[in-house]
Amino acid sequence: MEAKASSLRWGILRQAILGRCSPQNHDGHPTSSAMKSISRKASQGFNLIPSHPVDDKEDSNRKDSCTCYILPVPGAPKLFLTQRADNVADLSDFENSNRYNVDNTGLVCNWPSEEVMAYFCLSHADMFRTKRVIELGSGYGLAGLVIAATTEALEVVISDGNPQVVDYIQQNIDSNTGVFSRTKVKSMALHWEQDISRISDTFDVIIASDCTFFKEFHKGLACTLKLLLTDNGPSEAIFFSPKRGDSLDKFLETIQEYGFRYSVTENYDADVWRLHQGFMYGNEFWPTYDKDHCYPLLVRISL
């Protein structure tokens, strides 16, 4: 009998916590191939920013790994990000998630939408030059680090609501501090349901990727945008978000209630669009690719 999607996803979680994967199904749990068929995590993503592990040594007990990102712009520096090793999770991750009312998606990997956003920022450096920028829900902070390293932004704050993720962000800032020139860069624990009056009316540009999936956070996110964007000159939020059912549409309805205007663009970059079209017609590197869940739309939001 074919396993249900929910059973397969529990299998993925079990595999991550146990830190092992068996191709057999002797214990009644879903097989590895079945779990791969339901997972939306891509083995390569869009591969717009080439990367490779710094340490190639196999270590099944290793919790973290360091990845080198090679920015595809002449003269751009390499970035080194410490992140969780593939398929590694810990029960403390879920305890912290409950304690702080946050999700753990930022610990899983650098998600494809983050990579696309980082590539877009790299290709549109003028949007950030001399600006104060904050990334929300950043995960390991690839896009924020790209802005800090290549655009001559005045300040870049890389934030997440999960304290564990923020520790990784700070480690990644420290590892790349030599490539930021005069740009001030810092990490921040920022929960969208908490008081953020200390930094209100501060930022010219807000960026975020794949942050609209959880509908229970929509109002908090909309309120955060309104408080953080500065009134002293032009300001906007730039989101990269797949539709994911009706979650993006519901978020857009919410920000309208908060007085925002927005535009949604499907084809915003020739390279991203070409790769998207290829994945739609089938690609061995991303066999589970689905436009609704995997292709980020560009959403630009302003007051």
C-alpha cells in the first residue's frame, strides 16, 4: 500500500533525528526513495551561486559543515557559511521551537528562494548602495551577506526569530568580516510578535525569502514591515515567495489591510526563468520541482 504524504514527512523527520538512512523497509517505516518523492528540499536548488563544502571528509557525527559560496560576479569575494550538515537535526531544535514560538526551517538548509534572492541582490547592487537593509527570517543569512559584501550598503542587519539560527548568523558574519568594507553588519534575534519599537522607522530596504508560508505569522510580519520601514525617503520590502497554495495570496490580503501597496512579478530575471522552465519540463537534479511550492515570485511592497 502506498504511504501517505504525512507518513513520508514523519519519516523525513525521523531520519534527520536519528542521523541515518536505510534503503530497506524492514521496520515498517517509509523507504528512502519514497521520502525523496515527497520532500520539497532540492539537492541542488537553482545553483545560481556555485558552492562546495570546504571540508570533504566524511563524518557521520558532524553536526555542522562549512560551505564556500562563489559569487558569480567578477572581483566578488567568496563567502563561507557554517550551516547544519545534511539530514542532521536534534530534539533540542524542536524544544526551542516550542519555547520561542518559531519554526525550524532556517536550520534545515539554504532554501532555494534564499539563493534566488541572493542572486537578485547581487545583480541589482544599486538598489542597496548607501541604504540601511534588514533581512527577515534569514536562515543562515546568504542574501544579507551578499548585500554586505558586494553592494556598499550603509548597514545590513541579518535577523531571524530562532535564537539557534541567530547564533549561526553571527558565526557567519564573523567568518566573513574581512569582505564587508565599510558596511556595518550585525545579527539580530527578531520575532515578529515582539516589541520592536527600538528599531522602528529605521530601514530603507527589507528583504525576505519564503517567509509567507505560515499564515499565523502574517499579521505579525505585516506589522513588522510597517514599523521597520523608514518614513524619511523612499523605502520598500522585497520578498521572494512561492505561492504555496493560498498562503501568499492571504499574506497579500493582509498587507493591504495594513495600508501597503504591492506588485507581483513572475519573470524577473532571465537566468532564473530559464532554469525554472527547465525544471518544469523535468530535471534529474530536482525531480520533485513544483511551481507552486518551489518557484519564488518577486513581491515588492511599499506604503
